[in-house]
Amino acid sequence: MRALAIAAGIVFWTLVLGVAVLVFFPGGNAGEPVAVVQVESAPPAAAPKSQNLDLPPGFGVTGPVTAPAAPPLAAPPGTTMMPAPGGVPGPGGSLEQPDRHGEAEGAQPAAQKVATADLTAGIDATGSAPLSAVPAPALVEDSQYGPLPKIAEDGRRPAEVYARPSRYGEVTGGPPRVAVLVTGLGVPGAADVDVIKGLPPPVSIAYGAYGRSLQEWVTKARDAGHEVLLAIPLEPKDYPAEDPGPHVLLTTLPTDENLKRLQWLMSRYTGYVGVINHMGAKFEVTQASLQPVLEEVKRRGLLYLDDGSIEGSVAGQVAKNVGLEYSVAQVQLDADQMAKDLAALEAAAKTQGAAIGVAKAEPATVKNIAEWADSLEAKGLVLVPVSAAMRLQRQS
């Protein structure tokens, strides 16, 4: 009997305990350990870094910058969208806002001046930003002379990779575009390379193959936002009384010797989009000498700009024959009549849609170009790099 009483007591208290658990611990996890996990919200996505963009009047940011969202950039009335080479977003994409790191609170966005300064990643007070890294290994061929430009196995060309990206270079129609190339650096008797300080980033710069630390100066120019061309010395009419420098290409030399000289010139530094003639009044009118040179320029994925100073030049016809990306400057910007020549450049752009001017690097010339660039927005003009103007001229 005693054992039966004990068993009954155990059953009674088991039932009481079960009822208590159901009353005080509803939810089905009574008696089991419960894991507590702290969930942290993911950090907000970083705002996309913007491209180096040259924008037309009316496309500026007029209010406070709100990152990362931005309205799409629509083409102006009457314009046609063109595909963007080299992976640069075309104007149908999103207009990215500038990186305002380091701006004082309440400061105006750096993109207010849209004609001469870009919306760029890491934009500073001067409106400049680095371009693509140099050298791009896929675009370099090792040679007995040094690094030579080449077309990458995937088809990328130095003319595209090393160009200053310009969103407005991908649209036909709309505001006229002007481009300026400053020459006279890295050649015999060249000006001090510091003379280019203060130039707006879309202005392109040509260096020759002579002088010390050329790669350093080219890199600094690109870091300031300028795309670069290589000036190659071509035989003038009165050579050797007028000598454009060592390794000059001559009509009296066999083709293989001229090509060796051209490769030596091309190997002095990397990071240029193409070449421009330095002198050449005799060489550029001699098709038999010029054609192999322009074929080599094309084979290496470069463009060719004729400075427009040579009467009777056959460069345009030869370039067409070999399929080379080519253009000729419309205006020679003379330091003694700069205002007149800049007005002529504007007029050419309004007539043709895009125009290129070439100026020699001198302190007064650089100052005049910088001041003129500040006036373009009010005139309805857009300043673009030379490669963009050349592309637009081919499309028109």
C-alpha cells in the first residue's frame, strides 16, 4: 500500500508540474535553450565613382548634390545617341555626381562650371582628376628601343584606353564643340613644361620625344586630366637648315629606316592616344614616304592629327586609304593674334559641329586659352579633348 501511495504522489506532482509549464511558458520551446542572434544591417552601398565627363551648357548640377542617386542625362533636342567606345558610359546612362570629399560645408558643387570642368571622381579645386593608369600592360610591346604601343589581344587600342573620356563626345548634334591641343613641349627649344599649369583639363597636350623625365611629365599631365599625343619630327622643306630633331623621318631614307626611327620615337614614353606631326612640309607631301608611317601608326592602335600647317599635305588621303583614325586642325592659334584665332575656332565649330585648334606652349598663350575657356559656357560652346573632337568630325 505504501508503494502505491508513493506512485500516486509522483503522478500527481508530475501533472501539477506539467500544468505549471504550460501556464507560465507557452510557445512550445519550454525547457529548451533559445539562441539569440544579433542581425546587423548591411552598410549602405558606396556611391559610384563618376567618369571624367565633359558636359554641355545646361547640363550642370544646379542644386545640392544628393548621392548616390542622380537623374538620367538626356540628350539635347536634335541629338543622336552614339555607342560609347572603351566602356565609357554613353549619355543615355545615369549622370553620376562628383565626389565631394574634402569640400567645405555649404560649398557650391564643383560641377557648376560645366564647359571647362568635368564631373569627375576625386575632383579637386582645379577641376582635374587622374585618367586611366599608365602603362596598361596589355597595350605595351617590349622592343629593342623600349615600350611600344600596341593593340591588346581583346581589341582595345591606345587611342581609346588612354583618351580622356568625354560623355559629350558620344553625341552628334547639339552645342558646338571646340578642342585645343597645346604643342611645343619635348622638342628642341621647348618651353618649360610647367608652362601648362592652369590649363583646363579637357585641353590636350602634345610632347615630343626629346628631353629628360618625359614619362614623368606625361604622367603629371595625365594626372591633371589632360590626354596626351606624341609629336613626331618629319622632314621640313629646308632640312637640314631647319632641323626638327634627332631621328627625324626623311624622304631620302628607305622605309625600314624610317620605321626604325618611328619606333624609337614611340618608345620614349607611354600613355598617348596618337601622334601629330612636328614640322614635315616635305615629308607630308610625299606619299611614298608617308604611307608606311601612317600604316604603322594604325597598326599600333593610334590616331593621327595633322596640325594643319602644311600646304598640299596628302596625310588625309593616305589615312583614308589605310583606314587610319585621322583629322586635321582647323585653326593655328597664333600668340600674336590669339583673340582673332580663338574667334575663328568658335566660328569653325559652329559651322562644322566640332573644331580643333593647335597652339604652341607659351605663358601668354596658355593664359589666354584658360581665360577663353571660362567664356565658352555663356557662348553655348563645349570644350572637349582632341580625341572626342576627332570622333565627332568623323561622324558628321
